[in-house]
Amino acid sequence: MLVIAKLDRLARNVYFISGLMESGVEFVACDMPAANKFVLHIMAAVAEQEAEAISKRTKAALQAAKERGKVLGGRRVSAERFAEIRAAAREVSSQRAAGFAIGVLPVIEEIRSEGADTLQEIAAGLNERGIDTPRGGQWSATQVSRVLARA
């Protein structure tokens, strides 16, 4: 049995609901658990009518917004401004990465002083100390290399 919260959540189309009933699929709408086929057909017709009304109201509202000069859809900023925003975001990301690298560098130096020679050994040392990467994961040689390059 198919259990749905509300009939109009299943479909707002009389033909679909009718076809579902005719195919023998049992279903119950929790908002009308005792509804018979007749009531389900009527409620499906009401839901279909409401869907059409919503569509008309939405189209009218969008048209009115266009007439008022409102820009609908797409980017809200020019391509140049979008490029500026992306560049600023990259700069912030780069600054965060640099700050993280500076913060973890003393630990890397400590691991080196304990005898770690390779990037993989340094990564293992960071993982053993429970120090997460900036994204919360495990360290690898590549990540250690990038941190050292930033610092």
C-alpha cells in the first residue's frame, strides 16, 4: 500500500490519480484516510484546479515584476563584477590556507627534529598527533608539501 501525506502531494492531475486507482494500486492519503474513490476523484479535480490557479497567479506576478523592470533569472551581477567576487573569494581562501600553514609549521618542525626526513613521515607524524588537515582529514605527503611551499 502506498501511504501519502496529502493527496495533492501525490499528483495534481485527475488523469494520473484515476489511472493509479484503475491499475489496482492501493493507496491512502493521511489527510483523508476514510476517503472513497468518489471523494478521491473530487479532491484530485480540486487539486488540479488549484495547480492551474497557482500557475496563472505565478505567471501574472512574474509578468508584473518584469513590467516594473525587475530582472528575473540568471546572474544578478555583471560578468566583470562576478569575476571580481571570485577573485576576492580566492584571495580569502589563499589567506586562510597561509594562516593554517603558519600555524602548523612549528609542529612540522618539531616532527622534523624528531628525525622525520620525508614528506610521508611528516604526514604520519601529523596524523599521529591528531592534527587534522584544513578540511578535517588525514595528512598526505602532497598536503605537507603544499603547506611547506606556502610557509
